[in-house]
Amino acid sequence: QQHDQSLLLMAFTTGCRVLTIGSDLRDVTDDLGLNSNALTLYAAANADGCLIQVSEQEVVVVQQPVLDSMDLDVIPCSQPERAVWRPGDSSKISVCTSLGNILMCSTCGGTSIHVLDT
């Protein structure tokens, strides 16, 4: 059963928030598995509608089928299926951008550029 959801995705240097939009705003960030307290470098929906959060430590992608199957107004999903990518050798992500479903991340010092197909 598919539910139409309107989500507001906001990114701040102090974290990230996802709110449902309806008769009232409700925070569903933790229910979706995003890190609400991570320094968020980038947050967006990709061309397929998946939610993406990029912090210094990791890239989190919440799959569109998960969002479609959730009834966020009734029962929040506590363990959504999501993909997580972390740069190797304890490096941190310093900058990120995307186009369509392609996400490009650079690690600190610009020594590595990673291209991810979300």
C-alpha cells in the first residue's frame, strides 16, 4: 500500500531534520535512520526521490521504496532499509555535490574524490 508523503528535508551545520508536512509538522528524522545530530554537509532528494544525508563520517541513502511503504502519520518505521557508505582509512568527507543520482564526495585535503551512484 502506497501512501503519499510530503517531506521537508532541512540540513544545518548542527544536524539534519526531516519533517512530514500535513495538518501539522512532525519530526521523522530518527524514524528514517538519518543522523539528526551529525554535522550535515549535504542533504537532498536524488532524482529517484531517495533521501541523502552526507556528514563528515558517512553518506546515508534512504531508499524510495521504504518511503513509499511508510505511513508516517500512523506508524513510524524504526529500522528503514538504507544504504551507508563511509570513506576508508578514517578520512572525513569535506565537500559533496550531486547531479541526478550521482553523488561526488571529496575527503579532507582533497586527496580523494569518490563518485557514488545513489
